Amino acid sequence: MGSGLRAAAIPVAGRWILDAECLAEKMKSRLTSPASRTEWNSALAGLPTAHVLQTWEWGIFKSRYGWQPTRYLWRESDDRPCAAASVLTRRLSHYPSAVMYVPQGPALNYGNTILLEQILGHLETTARRERALFIKIDPAVWADTAEGRMVVETLRSRGWRPSHEQVQFRNTMLLDLNHSPDEMLAAMKSKTRYNVRLATRRGVTVRPGHLADLPLLYRMYAETAARDGFVIRPEDYYRVAWGSFIEAGLAQPLIAEVEEEPVAMVIIFQFAGRAWYMYGASRAAHREKMPNHLLQWQAMQWAREQDCVIYDMWGAPDELDESDPLWGVYRFKKGFGGEFVRHIGAWDFPASRLGYWLYTGVMPHVLAVMRRRYWGRETSNGWQSNLHHDQM
């Protein structure tokens, strides 16, 4: 299945590469301001590397928590969308500065160097105009490709720096959904396939979740966080995040039950032919019945029903080493037959070099001292990695 994944991951790549060849002969793309959710999401969905964290809904959601979304849409001379960036800006308390972030974006054909330079230039100018310390991007560009190496070279040449803070996971596991259920089962590790079937034999059932299940979903998530030792946000944050995307048709909870007792859950987000396994939780009871395996299988089938071609398992280790805190998670995900994908990660453009140095170099040490005084010890790497993931 892996051989077909690269092509499926960018299903419109061929069209955009052809567009790039003639773009040099045209005037630069035109910057516009989308007037509505429908216009924005429709334009975004047709672009390579479109991501659910770039949708209109995500910007509205983050605006409730101190971030101001600004959406930029570029169109070609024939009015076709060619790039999009939903930029989140957060003003710093007591300082006339800000930090800016383009989560999992911008969306464009990264093989088009002319367009890439134009979009980066606009983001750099915007960061300076807004007196931002820096602007961060973390597009889903594959690192082990000629395109990925070209993008990295372009970023470096323009003064961008690899970010020390990866807000989203740099790497992930991708499954190609352009296969029949039988083919997908055959591509799994034998133990994973056995556990999927075992869960059914042992009475595990899976039902779709609804808005009324939000309190249950949070309780299960909080229970998992307490057991596994990672920090999560207050309940209101997830009720708004999950609820707004469920209402918009961009997310679906699935709940595994044993004799009508909820034992595990996942929340799958979907947009533009791609599904993401972003949240999951399980209770200690009935773990021997393998509810998590059946949940993943049902989530993949739900994604196929939504015409998704890629199932993104959202997170994999930085290094494929058993010492990595995510190694157990990686083994679980790998069992489903996914392909490990390494992205170029987050990159920062320091609009204020001094401010960037203070924010990224000095403040972390100050905060570490404060944590030691408060907690009596350093924060563990596992805690940090989970906190960063939950900063979405």
C-alpha cells in the first residue's frame, strides 16, 4: 500500500505542477480577502496540503482563546485559488508585540518556487507590519523529497529558522484508503488484524458519538490523561473545539462499548479528502478486549464513507528509536499498515531578532526556574511533548 500513498496524498499535484510551469509567464497571483466561510473552505479544499487546522472553523475557535485569525487567499489571473494562509495572531500582554502562527499551512503547491517565494514574502511583511516577534509555519511538506529539500533551502535563504518548538507533531503515520476493506486488513500486521477481529468476538461494539456525548468524551479523555501522565486543557476548551467541528460536519466521535458501557473513544476530523485521528481515550476496564483496535478500524471505514483518500494517524516519534516516548504509540499505529512520514517541521521567521532571541532563548530558562521553584523538579519530556500537541 505504501507505493500508492505518495501519489494519493497529493491527489491534485499533477494539475498544480502544470499550473506552476505557466505561472512564470503570467503576472503574480492576486491577493484577496475571502468574504465567507463557504468561499474560504471551498477555495482551501482545492489546494494541495489543505489541512483542517486552516479551515474557517479553526480560526473562529481559536479566536475564543486569544488568537485573532486573518485569512489570505491568492488567486491566479483566471480567478482560480492558488494559495491560502489562515494566520493566527496573539498579542503579548504588557508588550507592543505579538506572535503569529500559520497552523499546518500555508496551503499551496510547494513545488512552485515562484508562488512559494511570493507567499513567504507576504508573511514576512505581515509579521513586520504587525510588530510580531516571529511568525511560525509548519506545512505538511515531506522532508525526504526533492520538493522538501527545495522548500527548506528556500526558507533558509530568506532567513527562516527551524523552530525549537514543534506545536504540532513533525512526523505522522499515513494510511492509503484507496483500497477495499479486505486489502486494508491484509496490509495490517498479523497481530493487529487478529486484535481487530478479537474485539468483535469479545462483544465490543462501536457507535457514532453526538453532541450529547461531549461530557462523556471529556471524562474519558481526562481519565486517560491522568493515567498516562499528560496535561490537558479545561473541559470548556474541548467542548467548544469538538462541538463546533461536529456541528460543522468536520468531526465525528466514535465510541467503543462493551455491553453498552463506554470503554474507549476517538474523534476523527475530516476535510478535503483527508481524515485525522486527533483525539483518543480509553478506560482501564475491558482493555483486554482490544476496543482501541476496533475503533481505529471503524474510524478508517467512516473516513472512506466520507470519500477520504488518506487517514492521518496524527503523530509519530521524532526518531524511530525504542527510547522515544512515542515508541509504543508508533508500534500501535504501525500495526495498521501505515507509512511513516517525516515532515520538514515548524519554521520561524524572526521579524524582530532581539525579541525572538528573548522569547525563544531567554524566557524558556526563566520559566524552567519558575517551574523548579513551584514544582520542585523539572518538567519531563513526556509532559512537554503532550502539552505541545495539545496547544492546537
